[in-house]
Amino acid sequence: MFWVRLRSGIILVVIALLTVISGGYILFGTTLAISLIGLGELYRAAGIAPTELREKDQKPGWALALTGYLSTVSYYACLLFFGGRYSMMLMILILTAFLFVYVFTFPKYHAEQVMAGVFGVLYVSVMLSYLYLTRQMPDGAFIVWLVVISSWGCDTCAYCVGMLIGKHKMSPILSPKKSIEGAVGGVLGAALLGALYAAIVGKYLQAEDQILIYALICGVGALISMVGDLAASAIKRNRGIKDYGTLIPGHGGILDRFDSMIFTAPMIYFLATALVRL
């Protein structure tokens, strides 16, 4: 299993490097594809799309799922052609579309399924889109890597510190192996990595003296990433599943690997917008 996870991890890193460095349409298309796959995983877990894991009193079908997929494509088209200027109006239209399906197929779906359908678009598609939006910022070719540092860097540092000195459980029910010491190590480690990263690439940035700011952004992003990780675990526990999917050998599905990045990407975008002096 270790070698399977390692091989999958290396492939993921290579894909991340190629797509993020390329940016533009390549990153846009990759982010859209990840969003659609992740949305499908969440919908299957929530009993919206047909799956053997659904509860007996829920009636799955493709109407709600198809609405979510079309909503995701529409949202990304809005980003591509209008820069997201009409995103709020579009979200209201997306909500209306889900309610339209709910009303005119009643009583096929439960209200909880409709709410999960809307939640999925916001939780997966909209929040992941900030990876692309961050890349489009001035100096975005460098700022976007703070998303990776905050999420995957935090995971690595938290794991190492937790293995070495972790004694106090952070969330014994959701994630028994995570410790408070590991969480602190993850945040501090991500902040340190952010500072080192700023020191290395600082000469290529339009802004100056960003070391402390990058460290702060990565520290806050790391804290949020842990919330994202635990939130994804909570959903799995509620639905009685181990992984969201099997797409990535040794890691599970898209949501199992990108759960922390879902929360980190928008946080990095807004923190960079507010703090980075361009």
C-alpha cells in the first residue's frame, strides 16, 4: 500500500506542476474536470446520484445530479468569459434550478437531497475554482503555490510532528490519529515553508518584503485546511463510507485528496487580495 500511495502521490505532484505552471486554459480545464469528478463523488455519498450506498428511503436519480453538473459548467463558463462578475446572480439561478427540479419531480426527492445538491456546487465546484482564480492574479504564478504549501505542506508537517511528539487528540471521534501537537506543528511548519518560499521567489515578485505576509497567509491557510480535512471526514462518517471514491489508488477519490485544498484555495485568494502589496 505504501508504494501504491507513493506512486500515486508522485503522479499527482507531476500533474499539479504541469497544470499550475501552465495556467490558462490548461489549469482551467483541469480544475473544471476535478470539480465535476469531485461533485460526482459527493453526490454519490449524499444519495443523489445512483449508488448502492444510498439509504432505503431515498430515491436517487439523475435529475438533481445533472442539474449540479450543468451548474458547475455554467459557473466555470461565467469565470472564463465574464471573470466571475455575474457569479452571485448565477448562484441564485442555480438555486432556482434545483428548486425547479424539486418542485416538478415531487415527491421523487427529499428536501435534504436538494440542499445537498446546492451544497455540492458551492462546496466543491465554486471553492475549487479559486485555484484557477488565484493563478489569474498578478503574481498568481507564484501566489498559487501557497495553496499547495498551506494544504499539503501542513499535512506533511502535522504528520511528522504528530508522529514524534503527538499526545493529545485533536478530534478523537473524527480523526483519532490527529493530535493537537501535530496541528500546531502543521500550522507553524506551513508558515515557515511560506516564509522560505517568499525568500526564494521574492526577486521574481512585483511586490517586495512579502516574507512575513506569505508566512501569515500560509499559517492561516494551514489552519483552514485542517478544518476542511475534518469536515470531509465528518461527511464520510455521517454517510458510513471510508473513501469518496477509488480514482486515485492508495488515496481514494478526488475529495479524499483535495479535501483540505477545497477550503484553502478561496482563503489564500482573499488573503492575498487583502495583504499582498502588488
